[in-house]
Amino acid sequence: MFTVRWTRSATNELTDLWTRADSALRQAITAAAHRIDQELRADPENKGESRGDNERVWFAFPLGIRFEVDRRRSVARILHVWNYGRRR
């Protein structure tokens, strides 16, 4: 089991995305953030794609995240979060 930590900048990005969203998108953002926390807590090393060193990128609609995994400390640290739309 890993501890999930959001950096201050990632938390600020998430807050900004949520504040600017309409009601439906806010619900989707909230659900995605919860999913991110749950799934990274369970198995961060197998989420998303490797981006070198210990960094990974993962998409949990409507959010994309860049995070790093510290296996020694059992920590997944979210570094950056952004909003993306699904292609139609």
C-alpha cells in the first residue's frame, strides 16, 4: 500500500480546474481525483506510462496527471494535473 501525496502546485491546479468547471465537470473531476487516489494507493507502478526516472503519466478522465513513485518510501507523489477532453 502506498501513500498518495499531491504537491502544492498539483493541488492548486486541481482547485483551479474544479473552480472553473460547470456542475457536471465538477462531478467528473471529483470522481477522477478519488479514482486517482484509490488506484495509486494500490499500485502506482502499474498505472499510466513511464516518462523516465520514477515519473509516470496517467489519464483518468477528465484528468491527466504526472506523478512519481518512491518505492523505498511507498509514496506516489502527484506533480502536475490537467484537464483533457475525450475525442468524439
